[in-house]
Amino acid sequence: ALILVGYLFTTVQGVSDFVNTYAIFNYGRDGVQQLLAVKNQATAMKAHITNLDPNALKQMQGELAKARDDFSHLHDKLQQNVAFNSIGTGLPQYTTTLLALCQIGADASDIGQSAIQLAGVYAPSLHGSLLADSTTAKPIVTPDMLAQTKTTLDYMLPRLRDIQSQLPNVSLDSLPLSISQRDQIDQILQYVPIVVTDATQLDNLMGAVGWILGVGQPRTFLVQTLDRAELRPTGGFTGQFGELSLNGARMAPFKLQNVGLFEDPVSGTSIVEGNSAPSTYRSWWPVANWGLRDSNLSADFPTSAQIAIKQYKTEFKHQVDGLMVFSPFLVSRVLAATGPLYIPEYKVTVTSLNLESLLHYYQLDNVGIRKEEIVEHVYNADIARKLFTSRVLTDLENTVRHASISVLIGIGHEMLHALKTRDLQVYVTNPQIEGLLMQYGAAATIDRSTTHDGLFVVQANVSANKASQYVQTILHDTVSLDAKGGATHMLQMRLVYHQVGQVYGPD
């Protein structure tokens, strides 16, 4: 195709020039073939990320180094070639595109080499399960590894930005490509701005990531579940809790406990009997005691988190580094990534669709609780009623621990999405990192901005029943603007209660 274009648009050069140009383009052909070879090897390695072959990594680096040389030679030779410059007179977009693609190929080769070098650093830590027990396995990430990761990102970012700067010079329509080839390349190029943004954010967050993952110093986070059927301002009643410990990205065994066994006065073991609610809520709090399960009455998550952490230390004498709460929707998304979970003891399959209903059945329905007593050989309804939930989360944790890297990446994406939908909320006691969460809109704070109008509706069900799931909230806000730039809101809020199933708890 190049010789044909050269023949049509250049009449003053000799045949030798075109033969020379064809030979020059062998550099580009070889560079592309080496990149494709690395791509195929990387795809094969992805499934075996926990057992990386050092020899294969070395071979990939060698191929990328050759590709980088080929693209650089091609770029230089094209600029010096008489025939190619003559083509540029008639088809400037064609020559500009090829030169830009040469630079992109060289940058991509450099980025690939640095990424593979970093993979070699992490390879020894990746043997076995990525989520192996932190009490027996070495950390995945050490302070030195985290520093090298930061150095690698700092090396990659200028090259990623250079690729982004070359994109306006690329006109795929000017190249002799098939429709499918053009679509493939165009799809890859569209990801470049996203990768640049993500890499920049990750570079800025490296210190925060290291702190949260317990790099250099183990971290412990209080974890609570949310039940939206008994709605509370952070998303639901927090009936279960546990401690999540991380040491260099390794996670210790995690177990949820029923908070009612510690705080419910009916059980005779209450550790909060007579405790008063904080002064902010004391005037209307309807129960004679106050505990960890009641601590999320502010819709501003950092506020509720600070109360929960203080209350947890008072009740359980443990100081934690932060709080994480999650809704069943997050667990449903994890199940969607891992696949259905069969619980043999109960002969039931838990899916992303039936998770919430099954949890309610075994936690709140007397028939389900009785089945738990029989299966678990625990003949106390208060103790038995959340053992099915604990078994589901334990089995799911074991599934995730042994999941492939592609599944773990999918779960990671779901976690990031859940931060935006507030199905996962995180607070940390490190003020710098909490500030970063706020900066990126991931702190689940109430918007207190005075630069624009806002509407924030908070609902709380403190009647200890599961009726919230049948309440539909309808908001209609009519806004009138005046000539002075003011705005008047007329808000109509309708609460429609339509019970279509059983309501657990008091009427």
C-alpha cells in the first residue's frame, strides 16, 4: 500500500527510494509483531499471576526493548527518507499519523518494560493465594516495593501523557486499514485518557493506599453490615460487626458477629444497659440504652464513623484505624463476579438475586431460625439467627481468597463502583487520607457547599422493625427563579407504605 501511494503521489523520485522506504517499514512491522507477542504472553500470564515465570518476564522485556528500538529507528528513518517526505506533500495526514504512531509505539514499549520490571519485583510475593492469611504469609507489599511502585508510576506518567498528546495527530482514516482493524485501534486509543487519569490519581494516592493496606504497619478496621429493610441514615441497621486486619495487603481471617448478643438486654448479656445516647440525639432517642448498633444516626458518614469508633473502643476495648460499612448490594455484586455460592449445610444456592431475601429469612423468620438451630446444633434463637449469614460470608471469603486475578480485578472494580453508590462507605482516622477521600468524592459526606442549592433527605427507622423495604419515597421539587437570582423551592414529599410481604419485628 505504501509503494502504491508513493507511486501515485511522487513522480520525481527514483525506484530505489521506494524500495528503501519499503525496507524502512520492516522496522514497524517487526515492532508491531513484538508488541503482539508480548500481548499474547501477558494474556497467558494473567491467568497464572500467582506463579509468574521470571524467564518469561525477562523474555518479554527483551521483546519490548527490541520493539522500542524498531519504532525509534522507524521514526528517525522516515523523517530522513526522501520518498516518505514526498508522500507527505500530497498526504500530510498520512505521514503525520505514521510518525505519531511510531512515537506511541516507543512510549508503549517503555511503559511495558517498566511494568514488567515491577511485576518481577512482586512475583515472589504472589505465589499462592493473593489473599492468604496475613498471620502466616509474608506481606504482598513492603515499604521498598511501594516506593518502587511510586518510582515506576512517575516514570510511566510522562510517557502516558506523551501518548495522549500524540492522539490529535492520529487519523486512522488516512491509513490503509480494514474496518475491523480501525475499530480495534480506535477502541484502544479511546482508553488512553482514562488510563492517564487513573494513573495520575493512583500516583497521588500511593501513600494512602500503602497506609490502608498496612504497608510497614498493620491496620485494623471495624466492619459493619447495613440492612436497608430497617433504614438508618448511613444506609441501614448495623446488626453485625467484625475486625478486618491488613498487613502489607495480606488479609487476616475475617468473621462477623451478631451485635445483639452483646447489646440486646433480652439476652441478659447487655454491655450497654443504661447507656445514654449522645446529646445530639438524646431528646428523642426511643430506647433506654445506646450502643454500637445505634451509632449511625448521622447521614454524614464521617460523623457517624467517629461515633462508632469511639463507641467500639468503649464497649470492646479495641482501637481501630477506621470504619467500613457495606450493604447487601455490594455482596450481590461480589457474587455476580464470583458466581453463585452453594451452602451445602443448608442445601441452598445463594445468588446475587436471592441474597437479601435469604438473609432476612434466616435472620428474622422463625422457620428459618429454627432450621439454623438444627443445622448448627445451637438451640438458642438469639445465637442461631445470624449463623447462616456468617456462613455465607465465610464461604464467600474463602471463594475470593482463591479467585483468579481476573475475578479479583472484577471485584476491585465493583468496590470502586460501590464507593460511588454508597453501598460501601469508608472512614479512616488518618486526616490526610480522609481528606483525599473527600477530594475524590469518596468520603460519603453531606454536601455542605454554600455555592449552590441542595436537597438532602434523611430517613431513619428507629422502631426496630423491617418495614422500610415497603416504603416508597416520592419527591417533587418545584423551583421558581426570581429576577435577582434567588430560588424558591416548593417540595412535596410522599411516603407510600405498601406492604407486600412479612414485616419482621415490632408492629
